[in-house]
Amino acid sequence: MRRLALWLASALSCCAFAASAQEAEEITDPQLERGRAVFIAASCEGCHTAPDDGVFLAGGRAITSPFGTFYSPNITPDRETGLGDWSEEDFARALREGRSPAGEPYYPAFPYTSYTGMSDEDVAALWAYLQSVEAVEAPNREHELKFPFGFRLLLEPWRWMNFKEGRFTPDPALNEQQARGAYLVEVLGHCSECHSPRNRLGALDPDRRLAGTASGPDGRRVSNITPHADGIGDWSEGDITYFLETGFTPEFDYVGGAMVEVVELSTSQMAPEDREAIAAYLKTLPPLPSD
Ligand code: HEC
Ligand code: HEC
């Protein structure tokens, strides 16, 4: 019964996405095409579109955290309420430095901690793509954060301790396919942001990357995706690729929780070579036991 409900839910959401897929077919400019591929791999849509009848990229989605509720901003090219008067430099700074055009630090609920590694070409293509979407007037909603987290200045010491800005350089021991996978997992797909344990200050534990956590988004368990027996050690690369495309595990369970959206909006829509690259890279990770 549960599986049936999930099937229905996934079938329904597939229909809802048909519109954006159709829009994509009309894209012929290679720069926009690349930008859309980055947008998909980075899963920008889910966080920046309110659920149900939310307008594409007009923000307003509530993102709950132990620090309170964040409301995602409007990232359509609307002049008054979106990114209409931003320059490409403003955009690059937001993604890679985690700062607004006025220089204020962003909360890491916006995963710039991963996006900081994006290549110049990908940032430029993503910017071109975002400027091509429909501008929608929708004012941003204030975050509702617990005291004292509402003070952005508190982010400065946090950033100083936990944020390392800089382009991603893959481990030179990886082959070309694995290196592409590394970029997709560590930068665009920001898989670590959900799949790694965090300390009390919300910082990722660098020694336990991708080893899963008991307290992920919504307080739910997130799987260990390293090649350990506690993780996906017994999945073949083909199993991983199939899962990223369809949401089905080798036990034929349908994916749940926050990963549903990742599969629907991101991995299922990637080029097949990108899914294969992710699988190849995950297989190179050090196998780590779960907590
Ligand atoms: C996990 C959710 C999440 C994802 C994924 C995400 N964002 Fe955001 N984004 C946010 C939140 C929350 C904020 C507000 C941060 C703040 O107020 O400090 C934000 C802020 C922004 C801003 C600043 C807007 C402003 O008005 O200052 C831009 C630009 C942006 N995101 C673009 C993107 C792009 C492009 C992607 C994909 C590459 C993306 N975001 C992916 C949650 C997300
Ligand atoms: C927004 C949070 C989030 C992000 C981002 C995310 N995941 Fe997940 N992922 C989850 C959760 C939660 C589960 C557990 C799903 C469940 O309970 O069925 C999961 C499950 C999985 C599984 C299945 C593991 C198993 O043992 O069943 C794989 C494989 C996986 N994720 C890979 C990835 C990859 C690769 C990325 C980056 C491209 C990624 N995830 C990004 C939250 C996330």
C-alpha cells in the first residue's frame, strides 16, 4: 500500500515537471543548455519553488532547521523582487562566496558551502539560464529564526571556522569519469550537505563525509553512501545508476524522504553519463561504518 502511494506520488510529481521538461526542449542555445544542466545537477528548483502550486523559482518555500525556518528567496529575473538588477558578478559572489550584493553573509541553508567549488563556465551558464526564465513578482518572506540566529553577523565566526571558499580540484588519482563524478557529488549535487553528520554548530564532519547521519533534514536518518557494508558496499555501479535514474534500490524499494526530490528534480533528469560518473566516484570513496 505504501509503495502504491509512493508510486502515485511520484507519478503525479512527474506530470507536474513535464512543463519544465517541455520548456527545455525548446532550448537550442548551447550556453542555456549547459546552464539548464547545471541547474538540474545542483537541484536549485526544489528549494526555490514553493510546494504544490508554487511558481517556478519565485521562492517562498519553508526550509525547517534546528535554528528556525528559512524562506527561500525569489530567484527569477524580476526587477523589484527577484534578481533583475543583479550583475553576473553579484551572482557569482552569492554562489561562491555566500555573500549578498551588499556584502552580507548568507545562511548555509543555501548550500554555497558546496557551490563555492563551481567552475567559471558553469556559473556563467547557470546565470544565463536563470535570466531566461519568466520574471515573477513575489516579495521575499523574512526568515523566522530562533534567538539569536536572526543576527546575520553571527555567521561571520561560523564562516571563519567552517567555510572554505574556492574552486574544486579533484584528487589527481581519479580518472576523468571519476573526477566528473566528484564534481557532481561534492559541488553541484551537494550530496554531502545531507549525507554527512554535522556537529552542534551545524558544520560537516570532514572525516565522516557521506557516511550518513541519524539527524538529517526533518530529523530523519540519511543513508550512508560510502562503499561500506553499512552503506552501499554491495550495490554495483549499475545499481547506483539505476537508483539515481528511477529511485528504486536493488531491493526494489522506492526512495523516501528528502531524496525523493533529489531523484525527481535532479538525478533522473541528468545525462546518463553523469549518473554513471556519480556511481564511479562513489565507488572510490573510503568505506566508512555508520554511527
Ligand atoms: C537546500 C536549499 C537550497 C538550494 C538547493 C539552493 N538554494 Fe538558493 N537559497 C536558499 C536559501 C534558504 C537562501 C536564503 C539564504 C539567506 O537568506 O541567507 C538562498 C539564497 C539564494 C540566493 C540569494 C538571493 C537573494 O535575494 O539574496 C541566490 C541567488 C540563490 N539562492 C540561488 C540559488 C541557485 C542558483 C541554486 C542552485 C545552484 C540554489 N540557490 C540552490 C536555499 C537553497
Ligand atoms: C536534501 C537531502 C539530500 C541530498 C542533497 C542528497 N540526498 Fe541522497 N538521500 C537522502 C535521504 C534522506 C535518503 C534516505 C532515503 C530513504 O529514507 O528512503 C537518501 C538516500 C540515498 C541513496 C540510497 C541509499 C540506500 O542505502 O538506500 C543514495 C544512493 C543516495 N541518497 C545518493 C545521493 C547522491 C549521489 C546525492 C547527490 C547527487 C544525494 N544522495 C543527495 C537525502 C539527500
